[in-house]
Amino acid sequence: MAKKGNPKLTPEEKQALRTRLREGKGAQGEAAVLSAIASWPEPDRTLGERLHALIRRQAPFLTPRLWYGMPAYALEGKVLCFLQPAHKFQTRYATLGFTDLARLEEGNMWPVAFGLKELGPAEEARIGELLRRTLA
């Protein structure tokens, strides 16, 4: 019997948790990330491939891995940033997120996730700047 006030998970959230449990037992690394991205529908696939290439260029010391089925990039085993594709939760845009490891603080309030519909020169420059800041 469910306790009163317990939130119910959506089917997408339940799937993400199941995926996360399998990740602990399965393959990780760049091949797993590229395989996951290759399975996505467009435009998420192209966005994921381009973002992966950008992160590998800008921060080659980050380790690609899957995190709840999403591409993530870790520093010393801990996730620093990740890409949530739009199709995963039926949203209008993908999300590039940063964990607290990124240290993007700007006073008492700052963004840690960014909506991303396309990846052009301006977005690439901004992501490069964010990656540099996370490691400063």
C-alpha cells in the first residue's frame, strides 16, 4: 500500500531509473554514449553527436558515460555535465545540465541547466566558456 503523499513516477521517470540500474552493470564509456545517441530520433541525434564532439574537443579529460540513459561527462568518476534529449521526456528542447561539481556559482542564484534547440557558433562558444569555468 502506497503511503499518503508519495509522488507517483511517470512512465518516463520509471524507465530512467531502470536504465540507471542497468548502467551500473553494463558497458560504459564513449562507445556506450555514441550508441545511445545513434539510437535517438532526429533532431536529438544530430544535436547529441555535435555536442559530444564539442565536449570531447573542449574537455578531452572528461570521461564519457551514460547517466540515466543520457550522455554524461565525468571528472574523476563523478558526472560534471549531461545532455537530456528532448524526446526522452517529450519536451520542446534538449537540456544541457551541470551538476554541483561544475561550480558555476554566480552569487546566490545561477543557472545549472540550459535549454538547447540547436548548436550553432554562439551556443558552441557559450558551452566552451561554461566548460572552462567549471574547471577553473
